[in-house]
Amino acid sequence: MSDPFALSQPTVDSLGSRGAVIVPSDDTDLDPVAKAVTVLDTTGGADLVILPKGNADGKWLTYSGVSVGFTTVHAVRRVGVGTTCTVASVDG
């Protein structure tokens, strides 16, 4: 497969090149910190609880009523257990 982006250097503004489904945790940071997280499924609910990269522990942001395809504008270091939707990291 031809990759027109093979020689491009990743930046904070570039698209992600990897991703993984996230298991929410109130205690464990993502490794690596995700550029963003994106919603894959809302069958189990539509709440997303994140701890942005620069926020102190306990300074959560809650998005209520998210839809599939919603993507955060924050780099994310943790996805909280109050999250009821399925999300994936945007990495790389």
C-alpha cells in the first residue's frame, strides 16, 4: 500500500496514526497520553468523562449526550469510570 504520509513528521495538529479502545480508569493515565479520544459506540450510554493532559487529578471534564464520532479537543491523559460510551484513543 502506498503511504503519501510516510515522510511526514507527526505534530500536535496532525491526524493520529494509531488508536486503541480505552478501558476507563480513575487512577491510571493513558500511556501514551492521547492526542484526543473519539466515541465509537453509545449503546451503553452517552457520557464521556476525561482528564485533560494539563489538568490536575480530580479536575475532570464531563461531556453528556455525546454521539458516535464525537472527538475531544483536548489531549487526554485519563478516561474516567463515569464514561458510559465506548471510546478509542487518537495516538501518534
